[in-house]
Amino acid sequence: MPSPTAAEPAKSAANPDLAGTTSLIVGSDGFLGRNLALYMDARGWSHADIGRAAGDLTDWPTVARLFEAAPKVDRIFHLVTRQRTGQVQFGIQGEMLAINARIHLNVLEAWRLYQPQAKLISTGSSCAYPELDEPIRESHYQTGRLHPSVRGYGLAKQVLAEGAQTYAEQYGLSHLHCILATMYGPHDHLAPDRSHFMGGMIERAAREKAGGATSFTVWGAPDTVRELLYVEDQIEAILAADAAFANELLNCAAGMPITIDEAARAILEALDWPAEIVYPPDSFRGASRKVMDSSRFLERTGWTPRVGLVEGVRATLAAPCRT
């Protein structure tokens, strides 16, 4: 079947047209950034890119040089973040905070100095919210302690969100901080210590099926709840949010929670693999529930995801970028 990436969405309030504008993608060779660049290329939208090869974004002179050399743009998509899988990240909390905070503060200062005309669209994570059993609203931001497994990463995301608001207020800039769902799709990191949980499960299942396994080992608890979005759906959600909101923090997801067990079974269905799912009792477990209340975003934009879970897994498996 063709990848959903090839589908051209109808132009509407939920699918803005950026023709005639130029964007700067910071993190253009990461998972989200690479997919955003391809999405823009498919529509003929102009963009400049800053990727890993451009230099170390924790180094201020490097960031200043890159932003000064970039063309004047209408939007900056700041998508750079350093993260690792759960167990690895748990052991390097200070490193995650230090590296990510330096990157974010450098980008904010470069935005102010060299691209003040641009709207800064930054991305956040539900890791920056306290752990709650109820759907998490924007008003819950900074109302409690972060889950210990992601504290360093989440604190750096708070630095970015609060920093963007602070810069916007002092210098008269425009920004939007979008809190995203857990994404999956083509161009995800495949290294075991870097992959997102859904991308890691998809890759591992495909490998184990190819090796003749009759069981599929899934780390964590089957009733752990997350929000999943195919990466192109998440891109369209960000663009819809950009068209409707400014100068605030916004939950930007579909409001469709799913358990880890349901996600695992969708992967088996996509692979046509009748394996037994096994949950090791001693495997790493993060927050039991991460579900956002995205009603403000959904009601104002009318956006809805286009790619179902099984369809998205199949498109991910079929992507030529898998290695």
C-alpha cells in the first residue's frame, strides 16, 4: 500500500498553506525535522535547514553564526532535542538537562538577535507535566514534580517553554510552544538507546518476526497509557496550531489514548504475525499514564488525524529509509 506520506491533504483551516513564506528548520535531520522538511518539499514550500553537520548547538558562537547566516524567515521550527530511551535516560538526568538547556537558550538568544521577525515554533513533551491520572490540561503546567524517569529532560523543556514566553514578552517577539504526542513513523532513530518507544517496538517486532520468533517481548506494563500519532499527522497538527494560536503553550495532540498492549497488538496485526506478547516483570517502567487534554487546540482548529494506527505501522515498515 502507498505510504500516507504521499497523500496531499485538502487545503483548509486545519491544513494551512505556507506557500510564499520561508521557514528555518532547526534539527532538520532529526526524526521530526527530517519529516517536516520532506513534507515541505512535497508541497514546494521554502525552507532553510540547520542539522547536526552544521555544528554543535550547545556552542553559542556556532549557533550565532548559523542564525546570522540564514535567510530572513517567517517561522523557525526549533525541533532539536537530545533524548534517550527510558532506562538510559533515567541514568543521565543531569546530562539531559545541561545539554538540552544550553541548546534551547542558545536558540532563544539567536532568535532575538538575528531572526526577530520570525515566529518561533518550539516543541515540548508531556514529560514536562506532572504525572496525573486525569487528562492533562495546559493549566497543569508547573503544578507538581515531574516523573523521576524524565526529570532532567522535562526540566529542559520547561526552560524552553518559559524562555520563549519570557523572550517574547521582553522583546516583542512571537512564539508558540506545542506539547506533542508520542510520534512514530519513517526516519525514526533505530539505535536501541535512541529510538522512540513506538519506533523501537516496530523495529524490534519486525526483526524478531524475520528471525522466526513466536513471541514478542514488550518492555513495561501492558496497561501503561500513551498518546500516539503518526509523524505526518503530528506535523499537520503543529501547522494547524501555528495558524490559530500564538504566544502560549498548547497541547497539540488528538486526545486518543492507547495502552501499550493495544499498540503492541496493532504492530502484530500490521506484520500479520500471530506472536504471543510477553511483558518481563522486571523491565523498566516509566510514568503509568501520559494523556493530554487537547480540547482547546481541537475545538479551534477542527484538526483530526488522517492515519490510523495499523495503517501507520504498515507505512513505517514499508518506508525505504528503514535500515
